[in-house]
Amino acid sequence: MYLDKAKKAEIFAEYGKKAENTGSAESQIALFTFRIKHLTEHVKANRKDFVTTRSLTQLVGKRRALLDYLYARDIERYRAIIKALGLRK
């Protein structure tokens, strides 16, 4: 499996305040970004997998909602996570 407990803990430790901080917006955005990258590669290889394409679209929407929340609450945290993950906006 591409996303196991160890990989999740690594993502949460890197982008959250600590490894146990799984609910912060930054750690959730980082996890969603990891999953989006994986699903994007899958969809490129399997163009007719419409279920995965829909899941990818929903995941991008969830990440966008969290980014909008972070933008409204704390612009500095928003800019930091955008820069750390290499997202465009």
C-alpha cells in the first residue's frame, strides 16, 4: 500500500507541530497533497478510471476548502504551507 502508518506519521511530523498532531490544517493539507499526487499518477496511467477521477476531484476540493480556511484565519500559515508543498497559489 502506498500510504501506511509510517508514511502518515512522517507527513504529520514534518508539517504538523508534532507527529501526534493529525488534525491541524497544515498536516491535513500535506496528507491530501500526497494522496493527490499518487492519484494523479494513477489517473494518467488509467485514463478510463472514472471512479478514481471523481475521487481525485473530491480530494482536490477538500484541500481547496482547507486552504481557503487557512487563508481566512492566518495568512502567514497559509503562505508557509503553500511554499513548503510547492503549490501554485
